[in-house]
Amino acid sequence: MAEIQIQNLNKTYGAFHALKDMSLHIADGEFTVFVGPSGCGKSTALKILAGLEAASTGRILIGGEDVTDLAPGKRDIAMVFQNYALYPHLTVRQNIGFGLKMRGTSKQEIDKRVEHAAQALEITDLLDRRPRALSGGQRQRVALGRAIVREPRLFLMDEPLSNLDAALRVQMRAEITALQKRIGTTTIYVTHDQTEAMTMADRIVIMRKGVVQQIGSPDELFNRPANIFVAGFIGSPAMNFIRGTILAENGQWSVDAGSLRLPLGDNVAAAAAGYIGKEIICGIRPESLELAASGQPALEVVPSLVESLGNEAYVHFRMPGRQVAVAVAGEHEHEASSSGTLIARLFDGDRPVSGKTVRLALKPNSSVHLFDPVTEVAIS
């Protein structure tokens, strides 16, 4: 195990700047996830850490040792790929122990480590099978076992669950997280799936166009996003963005968003003092909206689509008269028009009907996120 220090890391391909001045400290035993849309630089960073790509500038230290110019085999790391990379003619036992054999480890030691890894991954009964006789989840366990037996100081995982079906992904991400906690090896995990990042990581590194946008725990990123990109990327469904104006009347702070008035708490009001009377971008989580009670101030909307998911429903609607701000969803960014769709996430059996007017209100004590319309940086 070891702590990792990434210092001012850059990677260019001709005129293209794939990684821009990345700096990061990862504690010993930490599970860190790099997440972002395709082309954001997360896989490039992982390849440089592994020694599969050379950094243009910057340094990488593993356990205090400068490994920036070391060959992959001398960095004492193990990498798990999305395609498993198993040898089809070897048994599971031979696949797991192959790397140790190439390093000249004794057969007795190889057998010991393979058995230990197989027990940890619950694949002891598969040791004499070949990869073609395994399911996708079993192959993934074998790939993990091959990494574990090396007892490296760092695990690097490049979208290892992307080839699995949805149900198996949920199972395997829980198993990988539990395994990492048991063995305590420092781990860097790359994914484009924010749900994987949120459920697995001690800390998340959100990247966009080669630049680190924010580093923090899942709760920090969800509750205190640094900018519009982070706010829209973290959370499912994505945060709603609307344009509004900061008002301060009779000691009460609010955002005037046309037909919707959003009250602000004291902590947000203090940060927004310089924006009184000015336009801002307001972010509202879909789960912060609810069907309004009788007499409660509310926004009347007509749902264009209602998605029922058993104990919850996603209600898509159009907000009249206000432009929807920059929307960030997965890999796509766009400036939506005033007819852009917003989403409410309703619980407890609330099921509006598409095409029929409903009244939506902000839940009491819900957070309202404010962003500068020019810089897109969080105001509060």
C-alpha cells in the first residue's frame, strides 16, 4: 500500500491538450474514483499512472518514490481492464498465477496466493475451469484475483464493469468495494458512470476536458458542487437549472424565477449579497420538488411525460416563461431554450397524469444552489 502524489501532470498530443496541470494527493488505502464524460482525460491519467503513457510534464510519486520515468513493471502496480484480458488456453488457476510465474515466484508461494485470492473472491470451485466456461461476472473475479495475488501497492481499474449487464454491475461494484476495504490497497478506479463513482468512492475526482473540476467525497460533491458542470453531472436525474433574479424584501431573500419564487436560507443569502437585483442561475434537485398542498404557493405545470419506477416517479414538465440554463447530462452539454424540460422526482405514490395540470412546490428546507451566469461557478 502507498500514498499517491500527482504533481502538475500534463499530457499533450500535438496541439491537443488531453490533461491539464492535474495535481492530486491520494492517501494510503484510499479508494479514489476518476469520473467524467468521454474524452475528459480520466483514462489518460490512469495510463500515465500505469506507465503505459509518458507524461508530457509533471511528476508521479508512489509511496514517496518518483516513478514518473519508470517502466510499468517497476512501479509495483496491478491493473484491471474492462476486457478482463484472460488467456483462453489457461485455467483460472493458471491465469491468476501467471504474473507471479513470470516473476519467478516459487510454485508453493503461487499456489498459496492463488488459493487465498480465490477464497476472498469466492471462486475456489472455478480454479480448474477455462475462461470460456465462465460467466462475465466470474471472468471479472478472475481478473481481480490476478491483480490481488501480486500484492501490489496500487490497484488501477479502468472501467472494469462496463461489459456487464445492469444487475451484475450492481452486484460487482458492491463486491469490489467490500474487497478493497478488506485488503486495504490504495485504489484508483476510472468510470464514466456517476452512480458507480458515488457508491464506491472515498473521494471522487470529477474531470472535464482534461481539467479537474472538483475533488471531494460523494456527499460533498452532491451537496456543495463547485460549478454548474459538477452540479449537473452528479445526481440522477440531473439537477434542474433555471434563470432567476435575487430579491431581498423585508429581510427575506428569494429567487424570482418568473412564476416560481424560491426562498433562500441565511447561508445562501449571505453569499448572494452581491447579486441583489441581478440574474443568476438557480439549481434545483429533482427530489427537492413535490406536489403542492392546497393553499401552498406553487408552480402550475403540465407534465409532458411521467416515468413510473415503482416507489417513485420522474415527472417531466416545461416551465413557462423562463429560459432553462445550461443543462449537463452525462456526456452532453447544451443551452436549452425556454421550452426546455425540467424533472421532478416524486415519492410516496404520487402519480400525476401526462397532459394534466399539476402544482409543484419546493420542499421545506430544500437546498437551492446558485451559480454565477458568466463563470458558472457556485455562489453558495
